[in-house]
Amino acid sequence: MQLNESDLSWRSLPGTLPVRHAVVSREQLLLLCRDVAGRGARLVSLWGEDRRAAGVGYVLVVVLDLTSRLLLTESISRSPNPGFPDLSQLFPSAGRMQRATHDLLGFNFLGADARPWLRHSAWAKDAYPLRHDFVAAAVSAPPLPTEIYPFVRVEGDGAHEIAVGPVHAGTIEPGHFRFSVVGEKVLRLEQQLGYTHKGIEKRFEGLSVQQGSKLAARVSGDSAVAYAWAYAMAVESLTDTQVPARALALRALLLERERLANHLGDLGGIGNDAGLSFGLAQFSRLKEDLLRVNATVWGARYLFDEILPGGVATDLAPTALPILLDSLAAMAAEVAVLQDIYDNHAGLQDRFHGAGVLSAKLARQLGVVGLAARASGQAQDWRAALEIPPYDGFAIGSVLAEGGDVAARVAVRFDEIAESLQVCRGLLTDLPSGEISVAVGKTRADELAVGGIEGWRGPILVGLRVAADGRIARCHPHDPSWLNWPALEHAIIDNIVPDFPLINKSFNLSYSGQDL
Amino acid sequence: MWKILKQIVRTGLVTEPAPNAEPRLLEHALHADIHRLFGRALCIRQVDAGSCNGCELEIHALSNAYYNLEGLGIKFVASPRHADALLVTGPVSKHMADALRRTYEATPEPKLVIAVGDCAACGGVFGEDSYAGLGRIANVIPVDVTVPGCPPTPTALLQGILAALQSPTSRVDKRSASTYQKTEDRG
């Protein structure tokens, strides 16, 4: 049986994102996914919701990316033991999201990998925290004994395992990596994440939309601006809010500064992991300079609660403009010097080239997103593709590299710094006047809305449904790391163990963002 | 190589004095304190017990040239067995509670625990009543000093670390004494 996208009845959602929404049966969902996967669509996200109290049942939400627009579907099961089609055959990255949806809501995906993903020991196997009849007594219960996670075993002459984490040697987030190696060569890497699972989605329930903004900004601290923006867009879609032009420009300025800060930090870290501590010293100095300008202009080094539903929190003082423009010019000059050094440093280039290759074909198959995708020749950037204002006024999204190795991911970061600096300059020299925020009205009850923006790591999506009393019924913040962690398992194959920190850093994925 | 040297010379020294003290005096006093207590550099093991990774960004900043943590005689180490102090971010997720406890146990006495950030101090936006979290660090291991902030600035972090060391009632002193006492008793 066949089904085309056009056979379904779609409704365009209000707001700045080009999103079409439809309620589809489970059979239609599978056929639709088959149709769009054949046309090169990517899976963005998949999550579940308990809507039994509203008389609906269990809902599976799927978001698909058709390059210039998004599709948002809801499929319903009324069974107490809800089953949905396994989408991981079409979109490999669906696997972990399905496992997480099982852990949190008890959804079954027929024939799919049924190992737990987010659940280790914090709640029982047959308890589902995002079901509304989840027993609150579990809250005070101590963690259960940790179950043995069934890693896939590699066997053979000389093959052995190296277990790393959850606590790592550096100042990074916790997670477990199981390497199967022969000598130094990695045959297989299997990740086990979920260590920082702190029940963020449950925490959203019952918050006001204003309170939710603060939580959204703390899903993954390094992408606070992107999350706050995506969340605000979802609220604005539910309230038909028109955000003032000045607020949009300031949002983009904040997002680009977040991109710059992270790219600078990563370039230093990647250099350091390849043995050039000079790079770390220099780039962390530049990052610190940027954070200090943030503190001068916005009153905080990290811009956690600057984007709010309806606009932004802080207006730019006239005195801020020269400070910002001067610091951007200084940064451009400094980065150029360092790029020249990186590009011509034989030792560094020797480590970068050919390390952690993610081929264009594999990146496509796995549905990789963001800067990692662009380093594997996949031109995709929501800022440009979805024409999200104010980015529709800029020529961006052209950064691309072909190699798919560490060198390519470094090159993309350098190019994106240049692009970001240009966007910042453009925003500042042509800053619209007027208000920086408007009051958001009453949220439409029970409707599903999404917001999304291209953060520094990749596309960040927030799904939101608000109840009639104005409280959040369900909020799902979605990190691009869901889509890129599996790619790291492939990129490391055949590399040597000592190159793992370098390759890992070149992806720099979020644990907290996907652990939720 | 020439370009690297040129850039190093051009950058010069950017390290700033440590906060809240006469710079030279503080540095000397601090070195003396650290040396008296540990006989070498103060070694810190950082543990993320479930944070959003915001605090980690500012902990990274401590090592940049402006704050130059190593210049103060303080360094980050890769194992709790090498550590004198744990710098812990939170909230503690239930999935990390065991790893945190074991890290604490693996750290030799005398040891300091510095809880970093609002979530480590009180659960922060993630709260203390979650099915998946245990809230503040002190709910899982003993804490000596708390550094609030979301995230705390590097200056606040430095102040917290220095406070933990300099406090006349620092548990390190007490524990050194009690450890010593125990040894004597046994002897």
C-alpha cells in the first residue's frame, strides 16, 4: 500500500516556522514516513504523550524535516498497552527516541530494539513517569539496584572491551562508552547515556508558560539561547503573538554570540586534544573576552534568560553598539591569525585529517544534523532553509565541508565564526527601532505547537501543549545530539582509542540535552 | 613555530589577580596554606552529577589565562584518587548518585567538597521532588562550601575554592587533626 503526503489533510500552524500538522492513523504514519524518507526527508524528533484525561488516549508525535518545511503528526492509541510502528527501519535515529518513549510512557514499537535507554535505576521497569497515573510515591524512593545493561559483545581473537565512564577524566558531562578493541584499534563503540536524566519533561508539567521558559533554557546550558528561542516560538505560535522586529534582531544577536562562544571554546579544545595547548590558551582567551562583553552589555556572561515569550528581556543601550562592534572586529582579526596557525601546523593537520570520518552517505543515512552534517557535505541549516526571521534577510547557510573528518568539523567552525561575525555586524548596523517585547495573550488550549531554531550544534526543537488553565500539559525539548550521538559510534570505527577524545570533541554533543 | 611565538609574545600576560585580596599577599598566603595542608598543589576532581552543563562552561573558564587557576597552585586531576577536593555540579540525578558516592569514597582524606551552582546548592529549576533526581549535592555526600549562581562566575568559583581552603574552621584542618588523632590512637 502506498500513501503520499498529499493524501492527508494538513493544517498550517500559526507562527514563524513553516509547519504543517495532521492527525494520522498509525498505519498512515508508517506509510507517510516511507513516502517522505524516499524523498530524502529527515526525522527531527519523536515523543509521546498521555492524553487519556482529555479522552484522547496515548499520542505519538513525530516531526519530519522536508528541507524547507516541517511536518508534525499525531497518532493515537487508545489501548492500555499502546503500540506504534517501528520507524527505526526508515530513520535509524528513531531507535533511541523510541526506547526513551517506552521508558517514559510504556509505548511499544513492534520489532524494535527494546532495551531501556533513559531508564537505569531511578524508576521501576513497569512504571512510566510521564503517564499521569504514575505513582508519586516513587519520588522519594531511593534508586533501585542498577540493572546490567546488555551491551552488544564483540568476540574474537584478541578482542577486548574498554569501559569508560560515567565519570570521565576531564571536566565534561557523564556518560558511558563501551569500546571493543583489538590492540589500539576500535572495532565498535557503544554508548550508554541517560546518566543526567533529571525528569525535565515531567518538571514542565503544570508550569506556567513563563516559568517554562526558564526551564527550557536549562535543558543544555551551552545552548540556552537556542532553547529559550525555540520555546518562545512555540508559545508565540499558541498565542498568535507577533514579535517586534527589534526583538527578533536581538534574539539573533544573542544566538550568534552563543554560537561564537561555543565554536571558540571547541576550536581551543580540539587543538588541545590534538596536542596544541597553545590553541586552547588562545581560544579560551577569546571566548573569555566575548563573555566579558556579554557581561558588560547584558549583565550576564551566559545569556540564559534573555529570550522570553514575546520578545527579549534587555534592550541594547546606545553605548553598547560601539563596544559590540569593536569587539567583533578584534575577534575577527584574532581568529584570522589563529586560523592561519591551525591551517599551517603540520602536527595539528596530521591529527585532524582522516580522523573520525563520517562519510556523506552515512551522514545522510543516519539523518545527522547541524554542524556535523555540514562537515559531511550535507547543506542544511534551519536559519536559512526555514527562512526564520530575521535570518531571511541574510545570505547564510552556505558553510559546507566535504571531508567528514575532524579537519572538516574544524573548518566548518572557522567558517561559521566568520559567517556569525558578519551576521552580528549586519544586525547591529541595521538594528530596527521599537519595542523589545510584547505581552503574550492567552494560549490556545490543547493544541500542539512547535518552535525551532538552528543552534550552534544543530536544530533545536521544542514541542508544547498547554492546558485550558494556561499550565503546560506537555513540553518536549529536543536536542540535535539525539540525532548525532549514533553517528559518533560510526565515526570512531577503525580509529585508535587515543584519538577518541579528539573525535568526540570535534562533535561535542550534549549529554544533558538528550538525557532530559 | 615563528607565528606561534609571535602570537604568544603579542598576547603577553593577561592573568589577573585573584579576587578579594591584595594580589601578591594572597597568592603567597594561599601557596603557604595549600602547602601546609597538602604539601603540594591542590588537586581538584570535577564531577558532573547531573548538571545542564552550564556550570561546566564556567569551570572550564577557571583554566583560561585570565583566571589562571594553575598559577594559584590549584589544578584539575583526572582521578578522585589524586584529588584533595571535589568540585561537584548538580542536581544529583538518581542515575549519578552511585557514581558520585563512589567518587567521594575514592577520594583520600582529608577531602573537601565544593558544591557548584544553584542546582548543586538547592536543586535549582529542577527541584528536589523529582522522580529522577535527588536535588542538592548535600543530600548525597557531605558538602563543605556551596557556590551559588546559574552558572556561578569564575570569580565566584575562585572565591568558593579559596574560602574552602582559607576558612579557619575548614574541615580539612579538622580532618587532618582527626586523622592524625586516629593514627596516634592506633599507635
